[in-house]
Amino acid sequence: MILRNTKYLLLVLVIYQNLFAQDSLLFVIRVDDIQSRNTTILPRRILDFENAVQQRGGKVTWAVIPHRLIETQNVNGVLQQELRESILRGNEIALHGYNHICPICGSSGHEMFCTAQNFNIPYSQQKDSLINGLNILHDSLNVFPISFVPPGHAQDTITFQTLLDLGIEFLSSNGETKNFIYKDLYNLKYNNEYTWQLSESLYQQKMQSALSEIRTIGLSNSYYCILLHDPFIRQGYENGIVIRWIGELLDSINIEYGNRVKYKTLSEAAAEFKHQQTTSVANVKNIPVGFELYQNYPNPFNPTTKISYGIPSVKTHGSTSVQNVLLKIYDLLGNEVATLVNENKAPGVYEIEFNGNRLTSGVYFYRLQSGKFNAVKKFVLMK
């Protein structure tokens, strides 16, 4: 009887593995409110959590509130240094508002849109606030975020336009996921949070709930984004219970999915889905009805990335004509650093690889020109 049951169990396991053999899973770990004002849960550091994640092959997207970097609890610069080192290890910094305080009602639960008074904060006010935040991140961490997490997941179309105007490409908030939520702004929604004030009594329940959701929603969407918050990720919170929990979760995922799980930062996962979507659209069009300049992939990149563009069909004297196309790279000051294309092109969709090996890390722009058409997009070289 034992042998028969063992054979049955093995058969079920083989069937289960074969059933999902072709399914891959992009796994994103997003941690919000870095530099929390909580000074009672010690030590105030991110390394313990980050090490637990990276030892298991994972990556972390830190949603950083810029103003916290210059507040009194962080004047010693320790957390700034940890974040700089984290970036070098392949993790990501996402812009998380400016100070996580609403300028209208003073609530710390939202910032970009006042949910208390249902008030749309003006464009100029949102833009000035985010520019201040971007400047702090650049000065403190030497980083140029391309993803955004709205405080309290409260935002409006004014926020979306502001983000696009500031070069932000990816959003992680409520709304339609794995899709463009507004013009060229691509949204990758988080799925769930299990570790807010996690306790031993809820440890296993939360673990099983997370694994169940990953097996269902995660596989259905081909990705899963788990959300956590500082200060609960600290070693000093309940003897490091969240660090232990995330380690056990990733161990289970690695055992169950093996090399089918791909750990990504938020922008890496969003860029992959966005690239698939825009490429499929380009392939369907075959010959674009108008000029198109697509977002490069991957972005950020090191040192190579691919840029795609589309040339429409133009009839001249009854025949389809070729058109002169110019594709150039510029630095942040507007200096030309490379010419990728300068030739006549027939209608169609093209892809070219750019190698930034000789350039320093930073923000660059690529510009497509043909006749009266002119389009520019931003990309980030991160070495």
C-alpha cells in the first residue's frame, strides 16, 4: 500500500511539473517607504533584507521617498551609502513621490492627489515637487529613476503627464496592469502585501496564501509583484521575522519553479512586457502608417540595448519611395555622442543595437529624424 501511494504521488508530481513546464514567472520584490521615519526599530538598515533576497537570486526595487534622505534621522549618510551599494549590485531605486505628504490636507497617506478633498493638485505643483525629489536622488545616490510608485497609490492624469514630461517610463500602481495606463506610461501593478505587521501566529497562513496566489495569479499574468514596507523589513522587527519569511518564500519558489522563475526589478519586468507588446504591434502593422520611434530594450542597459523604429509607406509618382532617416544619440547636455543611422530606408520596421561601452553611466537621448518628423526618447546607461 505504501509503495502504491508513493507511485501515485510521484505520478501526480510528474503530471504537475509537465503541466507547468513551459510557464515562466517574472518575480518582482517591491519595498516601499525606504528611510521610514521610525527610529525605534533598529538597526535602521536595508542590508539584512537585501542579503536574504540576493542569496536566493532575487532583486529588490526600493521605492524611495527622496525627502527622507535629507531628514535628521538620515544625516549620518549610512542608508544613502547602502542604497548606492545596492544599485551597484543590480537593485533598483524607484521614485516614491517627494515627501509622502499631501500639500493640500497634510495627510501622510497620499501626495499626488488629495483623496481627502478629492482635489486635483495642479501640474506645476506636482512637477516642481517631483523635480525636487529627482534632484535629491541624483545628488545623494547618483541615480536617474525611470519607475514611479505613487504615495498611497493616489494619482490622476495630471500625475501621469508630469511623469512622462520628467522622463519616467514605468508606473506601479492600481489600474490596468501590463499595459499603457496613459499615453506611453506603462503600468505594472503590485499583487499583494503579506508582511505588514507580520506576527508568528500569522506566519504560515501568510506564507501559504502568498504561494497560492503566485501559483494562480502569478502564472496567469506571467509575473508576480510582492509588496513590503520599511520598517517591517528590518532585522530589529520581531527578531527579523520578515527577513526569515521572504527567505522561506523565495526558497519555496526556487524549488517549485527552478530556472523558470526570473527575478527582475520593477523596471526590468515592465520593460520586458512593454517590449513584447510594442514589438507585436509593430509586427502586426508590418508597414507603419506613420513614423514610429519605440522605447529601447532593455532600459536601463549595460552596455548594449536595441532601438526599434518604423518608416511609413509614402507614394511618389505612383511608386513607393525610400526616405532619408537619421538616428543619433545625445548626452544630457545635448552633445551628439553617436550616429546610428544616416541613410535612405524603405518602408518597414527596423531594429539596431547600440553599444555604450565607451560612455559613462547616465541619462542619454536618442533622436529619430526624417523630413518633418522628429522624435526623442530617453534611456539610461547604468554600469
